[in-house]
Amino acid sequence: MRRERLADGIERLASEVRFLRAALLGSIAVALLMLVRLLTAPTDIRMEVAAPPTVAKDFWVSTSDFSPSYLEQMGTFIAYMMLNATPASLKFQAEQLKPYLIPEAYGELQSELEAKRERFDRYQMSTMFYPNQIYLSKSRCRIQVEGELKTFIGGKLGSSKTRKLDIGCKNINGRFYVTSIALVGGNDSDGSAD
């Protein structure tokens, strides 16, 4: 009886040892696979986040998406840079926008802002934009900033219109790039569209 109990105990211990050996070998195999994965992973991945100059809300950025609050803040910043303008500020604003533009858009924006600067100089114009609504399309990466655009000619109010600035954007490895900027709503005879 005692011999049978001892034999059962030895058998149970032997099966526990076999189980623990198998678990240990499995853990070693998983650790080796993780090591191989770590050693073969690309090490040159770098992510730059283009943050708006003023951060008013929390946001997140991934390699394929932006949070709505990030798009709102970027849209507001770009609207201010494009639509709050005087002849003296246009060159500075172009430099501020440059890092956010997709490289193919640099030349086009430069020529648009130069034409705008000449027009503003000629008519002694300036514009002020007061945003009141932001529309987002995350799936198409589009931002529309709607607000009141006031145009001043020679220091006097020339026009006040509700306008939308339509901003096309793109996410390239988590970096925000502007692909297009267009002023919509109303005609462009006030000289403020670009």
C-alpha cells in the first residue's frame, strides 16, 4: 500500500517535471522569436509630428490617422495664416506655412502669395478672418474653416462676407501635409481669395 502510494507520488512528480520542462522550452522558444524579431526590425523609423504653434486641446497622431482635435487646430492655424493678411505679413506667413505644405505645393503657394502681396500693396488692402465653424472629413482628410472674412481697403472696411477655407491634407508616416488650399463661398472680387 505504502509502496503504491510512493509510486503514484513519483509518477505525479515525474509528470509535473515533464510539464515544467515543456513550459520552459516553450518560453525559451518565444523569447528567441522575440529576440529575432527585435534584431530584424527596421531601426530607422522616425516620426515627426507637425504641431500647430498653439495647442489648445489634447490630440493624437498615428502613422495613418489624426485626431479630430488635431485637424481642428491645424485648420484654424492655416486659416489664420492664409486669411489674416497685410502686405507686410504675407512673406512671413508663407515661411510659416512652408513646413506644412507637401513639397509639390511650395512653388504654387509662393506665386499665389506674391500675387496677393502685390494686389494688397496696390490697393492698400488687408484682411481679417474670424472663424466660427470647422467641418472635418477624416476619411478624405479635408478641413473646412468657415467664418467672417473682412476686407479693408485703405484702412476702411470694404467688405464682410462669410467664407470657407477648404484645406486638403495628407498623412505621410504620421506627418501632416497640406495638399491644397482654396477659398470658397462668394466671389473673389474683393481680392482676398488665394
